[in-house]
Amino acid sequence: MTHTDQSVRVPGRVIDLDRARERHGEQADRMVRLLGVGDPLADAVILEIDALGKESRRALNAGLADGLASLTGPPPAIAAFLRQMETVPAWVDPEMIRRGETAALSVPLLWFELSAMATALVHTYSSPAIARLLVQTGRLTTMAPRRLAETGMWTAQATMPGGLLRGAPGYQATAQVRLLHARMRHSALKRGWDTAEWGVPINQVDVARTWLDFALISYQAIAALGFELTEAEQHDMYRYWHYIGYLLGLDDESFYRDITGHQAAAELMGLFDLTKHAPDENSRALTTAMIKAQVGSLAAHPQPLMSPADLTHLVHAILRSAYGDELSEQLGIPESTAMPFLALTRQANRDARRLQTADPTVAANALAQNVAIREAILKAASPAPTYQQHAHTGLPDD
């Protein structure tokens, strides 16, 4: 291994660091440093829960629902975690949180489900380090439908109006995702994860990459269906996702807070992609499993858009449009006969969106209708899992 300075060692997973420094300057060395950083607050909660047992889990769940002030004598690590979660940064606009993530909510649910979730997850799997960790759980390829459903539920809750207010479903679900990362980090290190080669498991860079997968890559897929965001819409969307990143435990704000549009987001993703190896067999196994899960979910819809075979071709077309040919080939995503259909769908949706956004009243009504549909689905769904249920999702037994 080489050195970025006297104290930071470069994990073996990093390639082309000199070229990255030429293109990205100090951001490249910041990335290397953050490969060795986990989430100390969430990690301490995992250790505390393992030491104290069910009473600490009850305290955590109660604190997430009702706030730190509702607890009497909470364990110190849980108290510190809740205190940070409840401290809203000065740069967060409360009105923005009350409105929800309007860019996502402006997209009809069918098209959002078709494009966003699987695209974000599969792109996450293109990182061999992340794919290696997930495959080592031993069950993720068979649990892809559950992972897709849970991720869809989290995203829906986190983007709804008021969803990130303290104690709201999206706030609690985001905390659970963060704690799941900490549990997986703890389990991987316990089993001898090679940090010299791979960095800390689910480190700050991996979380930032996942954050970009939802804030950038999923919207590239949505754009492939004709729902392209204006610069103003991108700005609002990234401001919202800045707060999600904070709640997910992204600690170094200088790493992501300057991103206010897709171009800057693509620059940071470019740094990550430049310095990682190509997708490997783990990446391809996870990709295959997630595509199958996505098609299964869409085919099970009360009014399926098309047959499972045609849905598979359409999902392949969306992924290839979002990723480009090179990455798609590396992930084992074949060329698709649905490209002409996708092009027609894109144009039809563009035309409809243009007419909708030209009239503020029509746009507001469409947004309200989309929110109402999502609210009804979330109301009918099972409640968000507590820590005890969520923490072991996809993990082998310790």
C-alpha cells in the first residue's frame, strides 16, 4: 500500500489514485481518508445494545419515536446517537421538510417504481467492495425481493411531506438504515474483514456512494422515462437529500454539501468510479437477483404493465439507458429489444410533463394526487420495523 500523507494508508481497493488527484484535487485524498471512517455514533449503539440487551433496544425504539427527552436515564451511546439525530443543522429549511421531496413526489408512482429503486440498488452493487460485503451475508441474492421492498418503503417514507420530522416514519426508517449499516460493519469486522484491502466496511465513501445512487443514478433512470428535472428542481432535490445524508451518518459535510445539481453529483461519482475496480462476479450475481426481484414485483401488480418477459426487457432498457453500455456489459445487463418502446415512452412522458408544469394549478393538483396515492399505500403497508427486527435483515446469525 501507499500513503496519501503520514497518517492515512490507501486500501488495496483504490486504483488510479494519481489520476484521481489530477482530476479531483484534494477531494481524492479526502476520499481515501474517509475509506477508513465508519460511523462512530451508530457503531457505539451496536456495542451498547449487544452489552445491555432488550432494555436498550426498547430505549432506542422509544427514543426514535418520541424523542430523547421522553427517556429517563437512557444508555449513553443511545443518548448521543439520538442527540445527533435530533440536532437539525442550520442549513436545513424546515419548510422544505414539510413539503417533502417534491421532485420524487411529482413522478407518478408506477414510473417511479419501474425505474428508481432497482436502478439505485444495482448501481450500488457495481462497487466490488460493497458487493463483496453483501454477498458475504450469504443470503442477499435470495433476499433481493425483501431488500427491494424495504428500500422502496424507506424511500417512500423519507420523501413524503413531513417524513423526516423527528419521530416521523421516514426519520425512524432512516435511523434504522443507518443502524443496519453499523450492524453489518460490526459483523464484518468480527468475521475478519480485511480493512487493509477493502477499507472499513460500509465506510463514509460507501455511504456517500449509496447516497448518490439514490440522488443521482435513480434520477438518471427516471429521466430515461421522460421525467427530467430542471436546474431549480435539481437544486431543491439535492438540498433535501443533503439532510437525508446527514441522518444517514455522512459526517464530513464538505464531501457532499456543495452538490446542488446532477453535474456536481456526477463529478463526485466520477471520482468513486475512477478509483474502484470493475464490477466482479459478486456484482453480477447481485444484479441478476435484483433484476429478477424487480420484475417479480412489477408483475405482481394488480394491473401489471406487461408480461414478465416484456418487463424484463424494459428493465434492461432502463438500466442500460441510466448506466451506459460499458457498465451495463460489466454488470451482465444484456442489450434490450425494448429500447424503441422506451424511446416512445420517454417522449410521451416528456410531452405530458411539459403540459403539466406549464400550468402551476395542474402541477399542484398532480402533486397532491401523487402524494395521496403514496399515503394510501403507506397506510395499508406494515409498520416500519423496530431495531430488533431490522438490524438482522440479510445478516447471518452471529
